[in-house]
Amino acid sequence: MSLYGVMRTSTSGMNAQASRISVVAENVANSNTTGYKASRMEFSSLFIENNISSYNSGSVDGNVRNLNSVQGTLAPTNSTTDLALKGEGFFVVQSPSGQNVLTRAGNFVSNGDGDLINAAGFTLLGYPLVPTPATIVVNGFNGLVPVNLGELSLSATPSTSGVFQANLPSEAVAVAAADLPSANAATATFSAKSSIVAYGNLGEQMLLDVYFSKTGPSTWEVAAFDRNNAGPTGGFPYSAGPLSTTTLSFDPSNGQLAGASPTNITIPVPSGANLTLDFSAMSQLAGPYTVQAAQVNGNGASYVDLVEISNDGTVYIAYEDGRREAVFRIPLANVESPDNLDSLTGNVFTATSESGPIQVGFAGEGGLGEIKSGALEQSTVDLASEFTDMIDAQRSYTANSKVFQTGAELMDVLVNLKR
């Protein structure tokens, strides 16, 4: 046996156990790190080819294995932007330098710009749903943008469409042409009237007066006015003519709109957009004027009251006025072998040739896990196991040092034989 081999082998054993203790130290230090995945040291033997007359000892090789596929315990929090993953997958985040990486650390908060960032400074990425949903790219990060809630803190949307459904009384008396609302005379009369609220470009409320006047058998004039132009008594004459007019015609056999009749009216809302009101469900039956539905889109200026994130990663904004709007969808990414991902500073990972390429999808689809809002995934470090490994590594290190010491003493004897 080579005495040099004895010392070389014991040295490799000490190096391996020192690395093992380093892994234990890193695990213990990150026992409270959100989304941290514990690592462990694994060993394999290295042999040297021997002959019959002598034996040369080999050594030990140590490799660190990252246990990225182990599920951590989910702990509830009071923040809806704290996100945990239950099952497979990783959040896609962006480093301050612009690199897209993966993480399980979902302790996100809004920074000064409104971006959601975690404790390590990585920005959460998602697909925007406004104004139109982005198309997911399954094998890349194209289309992903920072999930930003700052730009949504105050929202105003002009009215562009609506539905108005009412019954017009078939027994109504026809109004003379000179007295129709469209003539905007002091003598104007009408068969029915409703006022609706629409919103301008800046979220201001615009009150529209809509008049229905029978002009003949099964024929009705519709005229829309800006309430701000109403006369001193709140009616005719308005200081400006109608914003828009149209004529509805009904089928006398069933009281529904005739085939040739217009089914809507387009009203240019002052300081706003063109509002198209759908009249397709209007009727003319023997009965009083009755409004069944009056709905107009758009909204006034309103602050964000609450952020909600569903299990499929959809980010909803709840406004003070009661509206709820989907604005982002958070994807998840995964690889064939998560344990072979390359670990980087900040508790993030990148793909390697051993891990396989990254695939992007949505939570709950294709084997990916669920996103839990108001929760954080805890570190997978078990302190009891780590201390056990530390003690075992310490004993093994000491044993290897004894072997090295023995080899050194024998070498000293061999050197001193000549004396």
C-alpha cells in the first residue's frame, strides 16, 4: 500500500466532509428563507487500478444535490400578493439586470413603481389581459411583462356600448312633427322618457335624456339630448339640438322590431366616445311604458380597493365603485428535472442541459400546481436532520484526519529508517 495514497485518500475524505458541513451550514442559514429548497451532499467512490503485488487506495467524490422538487409547507399570511405554489412549477421573475429566471419565493410586494417584487428584488412577470389577452409562449418568455399595479391605481373608462330594453305603449297618441323632441321647440311633447348615465373620457358622469315619441302607427322617434343643455325648467327647449336621433318601426302582428328597423342608436357622448345603445329587445305592446333593462359600460374615476389573485394565476383589481377587472395572468414554468436546475443568488434558478428546457403554462394545467394567494411556501430545511448530518460529518472528518495522521507517522518512520 502506498503511504502517499493513504494520505491522499484521507485528504479527499476530509474535503468531502468539509463540503458536507458547508452544505449543512447553507441549509441552516436559509431555514427561514421563503421558498428555499434544501440541498444535500451525495458521495461516490473513485477507484485506482491496482495490481496483485500492491494496492493503491482511491478517494471519494462529493456532489451537491438540490432538492428543488420537494414541496414546502404553506403558511398563511395577511397579504394577497404573497403567493405560494402547491405542486410543480416555478414563478417567472426578472432580475434587476433584466435576466428572466425561476423561483418559488413568492413574498411579493408592490415597489415605488407599482411592480410586484420579492424580498430578493426579483420582479414577478405575467401576461397582460388589458386591453387584449396576450398569447402564451410555451417554450419561452416572450410576451411576459412585469405585473404592475401602480398604473391601475386610478381608472376611468368612457362609455362605448349599452343595452336599453323597454316596452313602448301601443295606445300612445302620435305627436305632431312640429312638436317632436327632435324639433327642440318649447312645445315639444313626447310619449316616454328615460335618463341614463354615461361616462366621459376622464370618468365624468354625463346625463343623457332619451325621448321616445310615437309618430305614426308602429313608428317611434328616438331622440337623445345632453342634460347639461336642458332649459331652465329642466326640459325643452335645450340650448343645443339632439345628440342623435333614429326611428324605430315595429311589426304590428307581434309588437317586436320590424326587420327593416334600426336596432340601435349611436350617441356621441360629450367629452367622451360614441355610445351605441342596443334597442334590439324593444317592444310595442298594449301596456304602460316599462323599462326592463338599462345598462351602459364605462366607469368614473375610481381607486383600487383590493387586489385578488385566483388559483389559476389571474390577477383581479377590485375598485371602490364595486367593479372587478382581470388585468394580468401569472404563468408558471417547469422543467423535466427540477433538481438539476442551476441555483443562483437570490433563491432563483436557471435551466441547464441536465434539467431540460423550460416550458411555460398556466397553474392547474399540464401537471402544473396551483397558486395560493395569501400564503408563502416555507423552507424545506429540517433543522433536526441538518444537525444530525453535521454531527455525522464532524465524526467522519475526525476519522479521516486520524487516518491522515497515521499515514504521516508511518511516513515519518519510513524517512527515519536511513538514520
